[in-house]
Amino acid sequence: MITLDDPKLNEKLIRIKAYNQQYYQKNKEWLNDVSKQYNRLNKKKINEKRRAEYAADGEKQRLRAKNYLVKNREKRREYAKQYYVLNSEKVLEHNKQYHKNHRELRRSYEHNRKAVKFGIDSERFHDIEIFKRDNWVCGICGERVDRNLVHPHPYSKNLDHIIPISKGGSHTRMNTQCSHRVCNIKKYNKMPITQGVAS
Ligand SMILES: [Zn+2]
């Protein structure tokens, strides 16, 4: 009988391992091809299996993913740089679309950031909430705001701070109103001393 600490078994295992390694080295190319093809054909099955494993053991997987990201930070940065060089047009277009689609969200972040900078009150809310509250009527000229017009159209929607942030106004629901972009700009141009930009 062979037991686990049997030197004969050990020898046998080492031989098998060496044989497997040799076999792999000799047949590397087509073995890789086969495995690639298998992965390609069973993509769905493999992904499902991974997902199931992840669900079953999420914490461990998350940790592994995190470690991987930390360990390969430089590599990823290099890869991103190269990707950008090779696909700069695609990346720029993607960023442009992203900014266009998330413009209001970004504005809302900017307002909150500005509020922190000037040390004034701020609430977290989405511009659209104020536009709806004001029934899409400009608080400066009293005319309707066409919700379909997009920036930089002069009559596109704009969040106006009744007392400007730069004058100590808060970024709160109380101090904001729906406005036309052009009305907002005009209002700022009329102000005697304007600091910062129209908001
Ligand atoms: Zn207006």
C-alpha cells in the first residue's frame, strides 16, 4: 500500500509533474489554441460559473480583485496611456458623450464644490427637481423654458442662484430657480461687481 509520505509516491508525483510540464512545453501552441477555442465557445457558461462563484464567495473575490488592482496599478496606468494613444479619437468622443449625458449631474457636483469653497450652506439635489418645481418657467423673465433645448443654446435650461454663490448665496432649493441660460448670463452682467462665473 502507498501512503502519502511514501517516498515512492513522491517520486511518482515528481515524475508525472515533469512529464506534464514537458508535454505542455512541447504542445504549447495547439494546447493554447484549444483552450482559447474552448473559452470562446463556452463564454456564456464560463461567465455564469464565475458569476455563481462570485455570488457564493463575494468577499474573497472582491479582496482578490482589489489586490490585483493595487498590485498592477502601474501596469494599468501604462495600459490606459497606450490605449489612449491608440484610440484617442474614440476616448475623446466617449468623454464628450459622457459629459453631455451627465452635464446636469456634473453641474450639481460643481455647485456643491463651490459651496464648500465659499463656506456656505449647500443641499444635495438635482437641477431637474428645481425645474419641475418651477413648472419650467424662467424665474428671471417669467417665460417658459423649453426642456428640449440643450446647452449651449441661449434659451436652454439653467439653474439660477437667486443670490449668487459668490455673493454669499447658498446652494439650496430655497435659493435656486429655473431660468434661461441667457437670462442668467444677463443678470450677472448687470451686477455691479461680479466675482467668479455665472451660476
Ligand atoms: Zn428667462
